[in-house]
Amino acid sequence: MRFLEIDGLTVSSPAGDLVRDLSFSLEHGGALGLVGGSGAGKSLSALALCGLLPRPLWVRTGEIRLNGEIVPPNDPHAWRARRGRQIFLMFQSPASALNPVVKVGPQIAEALGETRGRYCRRARERVGRLLESVGLPASYAGRYPFELSGGMRQRVLAATALALRPLVLIADEPTTGLDPLNQMAVLDLLQRLRREHRTALILISHDLRAISALVPQIVVMQHGRVVERGITSEVLARPTHSHTRELVEALHLLGGRHG
């Protein structure tokens, strides 16, 4: 069953279209990589797929079908009922997804619907177990987001995703700014979600090493348009579009490998 189907999605601003005619689908437990250089439209696509486009942007045309149901792309109420347990976005900057004046524990508990206005013992215990499951001490529930490193904040979002078990997880540049050890830990957590809960994954990244390791399908974007798509290993081994070749060549120059 296809849990997510995107058909002809176009994101517009008063100045014109920013993403044009984006189409792809994901099945239960599937994974897809969305890659491209800066300004390709990857992050805007992620926001559109979660109903989080900032004004004055909007979805001008196209259809989003989630779990077999068409979701009105510009209807905030329709998205509020689906974000979290059906579709979950790990932001490129985890600090922007966490309230800086609220401790980590109550934020995770609120996302789980555990608190009903208070951070009870049951919620504290569950949050502690979740934090430990992503490699953080349970005591970190009592810390504020600004007291955590970028990698730790990303793990907090991963802990929330583990608890919510969304049908679709969108990870927007989840390893940006992290050291190699934390990069590997975050990617392992994404794999864990797919393996244990059959969560479908959209990995948005310029890191072709992460893409080749995690996702079997790839969509390459440039200037808001899809320029190439296919099986990840085949596209990276034999790119046909000049922009894809540039991305692969840049990886080689950095000493990276794919396969």
C-alpha cells in the first residue's frame, strides 16, 4: 500500500513558482532520498508535505494523498490532525522545532499526548525510557534545549518520532552541522524507525554518502524541478543529468564513496 502519494505538487509565492510539478510515492516502510544543491526546493517541498509552508507561500496545484486519503494542501486544520502520528518532520535545525524556554521532558510528553496539562510520573518515566533508547541519559529530560548540543537535540526529535511511530518521517538534512559520530548515530536512528516500525522515510540531504547508505530510491532536484530519478545505486553510478553529475563529482573531490 502506498502511504504517501505526491502528484504534480507546485509551491508558489507572489513572485512565481518555487517548486514545480513534484511527483513521487512511498510504500509502507519504503525510503526515498530528495537531493540537490542549495535552492533546489528540497526544504520547501518538506514543509509543503506537512502543511507548514510560511505565508505568503502556498500549494498552487497538485495532490497529496496520505494513507489513502487526499489532504487539502492549504488547510491548516486538516494538517493539524495528521502531523505527528501520520507524518513527522525532523527539521534541518532541531533548535527551531523545540521551545527554548521549556525543558525537553515536558516537550516530548506533550507531543505524546501524555500530560493533559501536567508532567505526571507516567509521562516522566516514558520520556526517560525514550531518551535512553536514543542514547541520552533519562536525566536530560530536565534540561533546556539550549543546554544540549545539536546532535543531542536531533536525538530528542528522534525520540519523539520513535514514540509517535509516524507512517511517514521526513528528515530534512538531519546530519547538518554534526560531527561524524553524531551523524552516524542519527542515521542509525532513522534506520531503526524503518526497521522496527516500518515507517516510510524521506531523507532530504546533500550528503550522497548518507543517501546511498539509507535509501533505495532517489529524486534529484534543481531550481525547483525534478531533473533525475531512479534507483539510488544506478543514478549515482551512471548519472544522466549534468546537475547529478556535479553532485557526484563533488563527492569524489571530497574523498567520498558511494555504492
